[in-house]
Amino acid sequence: QHAPEPTRQRHCLCADWLIGLLFGPAFASASLPLQILVWAQVLVAVDAVLQQVLLAAGREYAAVGHSAVGVVGQIVLILLLATSLDLPGVALAVLLSAALTLALDLRFVVKHVVAVPVGRFAARPIATACLLAGVLLVTLDLSFPVRVLALAGSWGLALVLFQLLPREELHFMRQLAPWPRAKRLRNS
């Protein structure tokens, strides 16, 4: 399983600019909900694979049931969080309900369909997403170039720390890197 797509980080980094460009300064408060919803998509993407596994295994009832629980959970969370946190609360409700549906689907797939390596498939990418989201939140008041550097550094740290890329893929990437190629050419 690959790491979460870097596009999500670009959207979070550029949320203020995107909202201002598309809708004007009157909608600046939509920046935080956009950033939260971008991260919810990490969970939705992982869960989409699990939903396909459930459907392919003939366990449609589980897929539909878990989705229904997620929708009910989302409605309840929206009612609870929107009153206290406004629009960011609604976005947080979406994020939390996506996490709930993912957890239900993952538990069912591992228990009843196929023993997926949970760490590789879900925990590591989600931990990476949380690390990167944390870096984006901590660097919120810093300049754009500093945020980009912090994000790139934490992305690299996550790749190593969580071993997100399989060894074969790392080996292939090393072969494509310009420095080993130049070294091989000199030795020829």
C-alpha cells in the first residue's frame, strides 16, 4: 500500500489561497474545514478498497450496514459538533464518521474475509496522514516556504519511520536515481 497522495498536502498548504482565489476573502473561514475534509479523504480512499473487498467477497450486507452506521454516526456528530464548532465541526464530523466506517470495514475484512496486514494497509498510511496533518497545524502561522520544507521533511521521515514503500520499490527508485547511474557510467 502506498503512502497518502502528496496532492492532499498541497491542498492543505494552499487552502487559504484557494479559498481566497475561488470565493474571495468573505469565505476565508472555509479554509480550516477544507483542510479537515482533505484529510478525511485519506480515510475514505483506504476504506474504498475495503468496500471493494467486501463486495467482491459477496459481503454486500456488511458494506451497506457499515456505511449506514457511518451515515447515522455522521448525522449525530454533525448535530453535536456543528453547534459548538460551527463549520469546522461539520468537517470534523465527516472525518470522524469516515474513521468509524473504515474501522468497521477493516475489522470485518480481517475477521471474516482475508487477513490483511493491518499495519501496512491502514495503520501506517493513517499514521503518516496524522503526522503530516499535525505538521501542517503546528506550522500554520509560519511562512509558506517554511511550511513546505517542514512538510517535505516530515514526509521523508514518515517514509522511513513507517516503512511505507516496499523494499522492491525502494530498490527500483535507487536504480532510477541519477547518482548511482553516474557512478555506474564512470565505472564502465
